[in-house]
Amino acid sequence: MLPWTRRPIRIAVIGDVILDEYWQGNVHRISPEAPVPVHHVQQISHHPGGAANTALNIQKVGGQAFLFGTWGKDEAAEILGTLLESEGISCKGILQVPQRPTARKTRITSGPQQMLRIDREQPFPLEEAFQKDLLQRLESQEWDGLLLSDYGKGVLPYAFVRQIMALAQKRKIPVVVDPKGRDFERYQGCTLVTPNIKESCVALGLNEEGSYTGEFLGREIQKKFGLQDVLVTMGAKGMIYVPHDAKIKSVHAQAKAKEVFDVSGAGDTVAAVMALSLATRTPVAKAVHFATVAAGKVVEKWGTRPILQEELEVGLQEAAMESETQVKGTKGKVWARDNFPGLAKKLHDQQKKIVFTNGCFDLMHVGHVTYLEQAKGLGDVLVIGVNTDESVQRLKGEKRPIIPLQERMRMLAGLQCVDYVVAFGEDTPAELIAQVEPDVLVKGSDYQVHQIAGADFVLARGGSVQCLDFVEGWSSSRVIAKILESEG
């Protein structure tokens, strides 16, 4: 289950509303009037673009979008309004400004190939009276997150952005910005900014042909503009999340697309998924994984299309299965969290006695092995819940873990006494325990039963809770201390 589908998560999207139009057809000859191709139009289709596409992504993936912006008094506005209302997105936050025609991008295509794009727009700063009206409409709504979709058409001038940021900070709401232009300073105060490589280079005044890493671009954006976290999207190279605290590791995710048909709107999808993730306090690594998978699904479609909830869920399952097959030598022991409830049910149906324990397992040592061997002796199947890197940082400090999650899981899976390994990112394994439904819950003797997360659940089902003795003198922290002492 996606974290934002457990309860309605409301995201306010404000920015440049655009109508994307496609003239689909074929070219079979050159005009006798001039040396240009003759395009035979066979179909015309329309899709929400810009901030409207971002809002549609939020709505389609299981969130609730509130859209704010402007459009003109024209055919494009009528088409766009009909499209949005058919998807359940309210247009009450959109101002009709007759002197500002609705931005409209017309793409002329032959098969899947774009031949020409025609833009109809008048990108000038929104007048202060309309800024004030939009801000009042924004203030009148309650929302869990805010997303600025800036396409440089003038709806988000500097002073207006600062007012929006002040409102979000007052409400203590996360803000995601999909940026444009050279001056990212106006986004100061946002939680996350999501530029692609080209947008990053433009803002930093760098040659777009240069070979810059996402990490470098993210850090430079932070230094030059005083911004917090930066997510740099890099197309086929994936994306990298660069936290403002340089002591915390950046999160890099490889691109997931199997085949790229059209990148139109992929940035909207990333921003939408990240806004929902931040609003639900989803761990960063998991949020970036969600966004990467969602973007991979969107670019496999032709034209501007949103990510659908079921597509993202299937994509996450596919990614989990691929991850399992990549962990060699574990014989199917490493499992994705979302897939584990089905396995647990199968084990219960087979009347297997399931033993569960959890931990960070950073720097494996003989104490761990002895403890796990004792735990396996209490039942038929030993399941281990392993803290993700982010949850280890919260428990042990920002310098831990020493060993990344996938490697910790690989080492655990290599032990004969271990049957299954699954990661969890919450502060306690209580939710995972409820999914596994173990017959025996095991922790170290430094805990009392009433202190053990999930103990009440296991006992209520008729299971047992066991506290096992550790091997004296062994702990990961002690091993680390000895290493540091020897180096000193």
C-alpha cells in the first residue's frame, strides 16, 4: 500500500496551467509549394499540462489535488476545465484572466515522432491584484503539502513566491518546487527543489554540455541559492537526492524505464510523487524509489500522461522482484516488504512455526550469529526484519550504518539459520510484525517483554516472546570503538 493512500493526503498545486495538444498524423510527401513535409492530421487530442498535469498525477496516484493558477477566457481554458473536472480536480482555485491567454503547447507528430511544437502564450508576470486573489484562495484551503509548478510563464513571480513560502512555513507544511529560470533564490524556504540537469546548469550558469554529476549540481545549487534538499533528475542516469546536511549520504536511484517513448511530463510526475511522500513523512530512500519507478512508467507512455496508482504499485512489485534476483547466493531469502505478507500467509497455511527478530545488524560478529542460531531453534522458520539505512541513522546517529542495507541483508541471508530477510523503515518493527504474524518474537535480554515492539500483538494471538542472552563482550558499537582505538 502506498503511504498516501491510507488517508486522504491533500496537496495544493500552484503554478502555470497549460493545455497540451497533439496533432497526430502521418507524412507521406513533400509540399509542391515549398520544400516542407505535408502533415496529414488524423487525430487531435488534449491533455492537462504544466501545473495541471502535476495535479492530475497527484490525483491519479491516490492523493487529492487542489489546483491554483490562471487561464484565459478562451477555447483552451474550456477544454482544460472539462478535462480537469472529469478527473475530479476542482478548478475553483484557477482565476480567469482574459488578458492572459491560456498557455497552449501544440505538438505535431508523425507516428511517435515529434515534428514541430507550437507554443501559444504570453509569459509576463502576474499582476499584483491577481496574486493577492490567488493567495487568498490558497489560504482558504487546508492542505498537507504544497507544490510549486513553475514553467516560467509568469504565474510565480519573485514576491508572490516569497508570500507562498511564508504561508507554508507558518503552517509548517512541506514544499516541493519544480523550478525554472536562473534565480532559484526565490525558492528559499522550500523543503525540496527538483531540477533536471538542464535546469540546474541554467541556474548555475554552466555549460549544459559539461559532464557534471548530480551530486555536484545539487551541492552547487545549495551553496549558491541557500536551498535545502535538492533532487536532481538525470534522465537515463536516474536521479539523486542531495540532502542539505553534507554529513548525510545522498540517495542515488537508477532509472527504471524499460523503453523511453516520450519524456513529456516526467518532471511533473517526480514532483507529484515527492510531494505526496514528504507530506506522509516517507523515508527519503523510499520516496526517491517511488519517484524513480513512477517516472520510469510515465516515459514508457506516448504523450503527456500521468502515473496511475495501479501502475506505480505494479512497478514497485516488479522492482522488488528484480532486486531479489540481483542478490546472488541468497536462494530467495531476501524479500520485498510489500510482497512478504503473501509469503507469511503461505507459511502459516503450511503450519510452519515462524520466529521473528529484528535489528540493525551493522558489522556482523559472532554475537549476532550465536543469537540467530538460538532464535532459529525456537521454531521452523526464522524471519529477520532489518532496519533501513535511514532508520539506523535515527537510532544510532548520522554516521551509521557502516554497512549499507543491501549488503547487511546479503550477509544475513548467507547464514544457514536464516530463512527470510525483509527491510523496514519505521522506528519500530511493530507494523512488520503485524504483517508477518510470528508465533515467536525474539529480542535480546537487555529488553523486558513490555518494552518489545509488537509483543502485545504476538501475545494476543497466542504466541510467545523470548528474550535471549547475548554473547558477552560483543556488539557492533564495541567493534567500531576498537577499530577507532587501533587506528588512533
